[in-house]
Amino acid sequence: MNLGDEHGYGNDSGRSDRVGGSGQTRTRLPEGGGSDVYGGARRPVRTSRSLITVVGVVVLLIAAIAFANRGGGETGPVDEAKRGAGAEPTSATGVKPVAGKNGTIPSGFARDEQGAQSAAANFAVALVSAEILNPDRRQEIVGQIFVPVKVPELEAKFDKAYNQDFLDKVGLDKNGNAAEGMTYVSRTAPVGTKVTAYTDSTATVEVWCTGVFGTAGVGSTNPVTNDWFTMTLEIQWAGGDWKVASFSQKEGPAPVNADRAASGADEIAKAVDEYGGFTYAR
């Protein structure tokens, strides 16, 4: 489902399809060499100096193993700080999650760039969710994530964008519900975020997303598909939290589709029911 932007919701607001993909990375540890550290040469007669050296190495090894196993595998703040400091700019990083939730939407974001990115990621998920098509739930979402002065204007624009004509195209009734035996799917997963502008009270954040969208069920004329898109959110610090002032959306960047057979409608519907969504915090 493409929202476009807040000024008309783009040129493809009637679309209800979106894209996805997955990948894995494996790291192979270097394999050890032969056990003969002397390369097969004749072992010299051990002297007192060499014995002291061996004892010293053993002691150091024992100390290293004890240090590595300290704490039963738990990591403390120092370890977290070291990992964060050494991470690449595009790696997943973070200090703490959000403090709580406002309804089903996370709230209590930190007043810094990381908090702005976390807020934008969660707002993107809410704005392209199936719940946004339910008039009552839409009113709650708009009231929760937008700056108060924008709420009346955005409520009217959302109502106009998601009118009955749009709902008919995607096979939903006036309350955003699918027909009996059908399951409407609209779920977004942020892939990454980027801050393009930041002050203490405002930020512009781009959220790169993938997602699945459509109606699962036998005979559906709007089958579930996937897509990639980028949402740009202008957010402000208001009432002790980040809120959306405006947003826009564009297609891509999209990777090459994997050569994989599509799942059946029943499997997709079951996955939507069984797999819950996430709170996104960098």
C-alpha cells in the first residue's frame, strides 16, 4: 500500500502491493595449521629459560580463558559501549530501547539522533499498517504520532485517501475488514534509517522499508505481494516525544527478486496471524 506523501499521497495511492527479500552471511573461522610448531625440526634440549617461558605462557592462557568466561556470557555497559564505538556507521547500534508504548505504538524516544531514527522507523510501520484502514483505529494512530496542530488536517486527508472506492479496490468493507475467508495483509519492516537533518527540536529521517501487502484467500483479486520503498519523515519534538509533522514516500531501492516460489494464500494468512510485529529501536 503506497501512501505517497501527505499532500495527495503520491501518484500510485491505489496500489496495495509492496516487496521483500532476505539474505544470510556466514563467517568462516580460519582453520588451524599442523600441530608441530617446530616444522618437523629436531627439538632442542630444554633449558631452564625455556621452561620458565612455557610456564609463563600457560599462566597467561589460563588468565585469558578466565577473563573471556567472566560473567557467564553476560555483557555489561562497558562491553556495549565498546561494541557501539567500533561499529560501522550502517551497522545496527543502540544504547537502550524506548520507554513504553502509547497504545500499540512505541513512545518515550530519546531526544537525540538515535531516538529520532527509532521514532521514524516505528511511525513508518504504523502509517503503512492494516490498522490505518480502520476509521476508528486510524483516528487513534493519527492522534498519537502527529504533532497536535496537524491532526485535524491529516485526519481529513487520510479519510479522503482511504475512501470507499479505495477500500473496494482492495476488497475491504467500510471498516477496513476483508471478506469472510480472506485476510488483509499490510505489514512493513524497516531495513534501515538515515538522518539527513537534525536539531534539538526537529529532524528529517529517511526510513528504507520492505513489506507485504494484499489480500490472502482463495479467489482474491488483490494477491499478497511485496515491495521496497523509502519513507521520509519530518519530525518535531513536542509534548516530551518525537511527533510527525509531515511525510512522503518513494519507490526503492529494490534488490533483485530471489528465484523463489510464492507461498499459498493459506500459508501467508497463517503467517500473519502467528508472527507478531516488532518495536523498532536502533
